[in-house]
Amino acid sequence: MIPLANKKSKAGTNVEQVKQQNAASAQGNYGAEFASETDVQSVKERNKKAEANKANNAGNYGQQ
């Protein structure tokens, strides 16, 4: 018999991990599993640059 901790679906999905993620999302922690992988400062910097580019390009629509 396969232990539950190592139970995989036919596609190779870790069933227990999915159950844990589903439980976390039900408690309002959706996306928390990605939080440690996200560089918040980098995202803020890219958002700031994108906003600046939007402002600079707003008056240039249709111009080459």
C-alpha cells in the first residue's frame, strides 16, 4: 500500500499538497505559497516604471 504522503495522481500531482493548498485558500491564504518566491521590491520597481511609461506615452498615441 502507498503511504498517503506520497500519493500521486495519474498525472503526477501530489494529492496531499493539493489538499493543503485548498485548505489554505479556504482560510483566505490564497497565493501565500508564492509569497516567498516573489521579490516585492522588484515588482514595485517594475510597476513604477510601467506607470511612468504610460504617462509618457499617453500623448503619443498614433505618432511615429
